[in-house]
Amino acid sequence: MAAWVEGRVIERIQWTDTLFSLRVDAQLLPYQAGQFTKLALERGEKRIQRAYSFVNPPSSPYHEFYLVEIPDGELTPSLGSLTVGDTLLVQSLASGFLTLDEIPAGRDLWLLSTGTAIGPFLSILAAGQAEQRFDNLVLVHGVRKGEELSYQPLIGELKARLGERLHYVPFVSRELWPDAMAGRIPAAIDSGALQERVGLSFSPEHSQVLLCGNPDMVKATQLSLIEQGLAKNLRRTPGQISSENYW
């Protein structure tokens, strides 16, 4: 069983009324971009824990987590009340297979996410290995409202570093938002609108797709990609679609 260590909040970033990020100082075992660990707080004799992905690259001097506060949740309201200097428990050993070493080679890397599930993809892009393995990097982020398109400063830095190789495509489903696509990600794949926006198509020869987000999006997008000729990526039978549900 993985050990728990004490972490200390060194910075808090408030994106919206319910979206926030915590930067935590903790002595963790080495991990890979795209992986997750567990955060916990103790309430009496009960330890309440949930899994959260790292947003930062592994080389960062801190560990960053992107969270949504659920009003009636067991843990997130308490995590949402943490400020600089407060402590929490962090599981020292990371988990997860949504990493670059788990996927075959390709020309185009598609990173399709919703909500806070953009976190592991920001970690992967910030780490720097993706641009060494793929010619084109596509970051897609679906949210309900435009204000939920968090991490714009980091995305701006990635754009500046990667130039035209990085395609950032925001989706906003409940309002019109400048430069954002409307609707849902799988529908845009089915219609070809996403591919047209990026200027790339999905193909078994060139594409690797990582999916992370709510289970409905992941399932629907998998079906859309299978219709495009792609297959799930398994260790025994390598394919083009790798996924992780975010709750």
C-alpha cells in the first residue's frame, strides 16, 4: 500500500467560484506526466481521499492539482477552504497509464479533455517529450461556460514555445464564446468540424488520441473515433485510442 506524506499548500489559484488549483510542497516518489495521485484530509477517525492528476511537469519544484468544488461533496469543500500554509495528505506513489510511454508512435497527438481533466494533458505538454515524438499536438478542452477555460497563461506559454505545431481548440457548450467551438466534442468529430478547424484528419497511420474527462464524453468520443477507423490502444494489441474517466 502506498504511503501517505504530509503536503503543504504553497499557492492557491482561484479560476472561478468553483474552480481552483493548489500548488503543494510534498516529498513524493518520481512520477510521469499524465499520472495522478490521491489527496486526503482527515475528519476525526475518517480519512477522506480522492484521486487528482498532476498539472505540473515532473521536473517542477511543486505539485499542482486542478479541482472543482462540489458543494455537497465529502472532500472538495474542505480542499476548497485550504489556504497557503495549510496541510493535507498526499499519496507518495503516483498511478495511471495515460502517459506517453504507453502509446505507440505517430505523427499527430490529440489530447481531448473536458473540465478539470485538462490537467494531465497540460502536464504532458509542459514536460516537453510530446514535441520530440509528434509533429502535431492538438489540445482540445470542453467546458460549459467560457470562464471555465482555465490555464490560459500556461496555454499561451505553450503556444509561444511550440508555435504552429500546437493547435488549441476550446469548446464551450452553454454559451457563445470568442474563438471557441460550440457543442460537444464527439459531435464535432462526427461532422468533421473539429478536423476542419485543426487542419488534420484522424487516421490509424498518423493519429494517437488520449481522452480524459467525464465518462459520457469518453464513451461517445471513443465511438466517434472508432467510426473514423481508429481502435483502442491495448498493450497486447496496440491501437490509437487511450482513455481515462475522470471520476
